[in-house]
Amino acid sequence: MKLRQKLSDVPSQGRANLARLRAMTEEEIMRTSPPELANLPDDFWDSAVLVPPVPKQAISLRVDDDVLDWFRKQGPGYQSRMNAILRTYMERMRPAKKPMRKKNKARG
């Protein structure tokens, strides 16, 4: 049976229950956070840079059964991991980018 949720409870992106997160106290957040996030300095996020996700293109890709099985057994996000591995390979194989020179407006 599918339950209906209020629009405010449905996240606009991702899988987070935003209404529940907004209702949490600082103490609840600290108690349920992973240990590696404990005792972060107050200025930890000051130099953070927002990196928007790069749009993906849906494709049909033929891979060996055992390769696909292995990635699927790694759990949710296996397609993102496959993409990351392909990206790493691509970046290592392509020649280093030459620095782009700015065009001199006087020369055109």
C-alpha cells in the first residue's frame, strides 16, 4: 500500500526527508552524525565551494555479465561508480590540457 505524503515532506531533490531534518534539534543532529563529523572547527565550511552536478546522458551500454554483477553487488550507486571509473580512465588516457590563452582584444 502506497502512502501519500504532504508536498512539504517530499524532498525537491535526492532522498532526504527534509521535513524531518528541519525538525531535528542540534543535539539530535550531533547524536546521529557519523564520528568523523564530530568536533569540526567552526570555520570548516567557510571555504567550501558549491559544485553543481554535471548532467548525465542516458545510454545503452553493453558490458560483460560478470562485470555488471560485480558492480551491482557493490550496492546502490553502482552506475555512478562505473561512471567515476570511466572518468578516471579517460582523464589518465587523454593528453594533458594546454593552458588556454586569453585572446587579446586589440589583436582580435
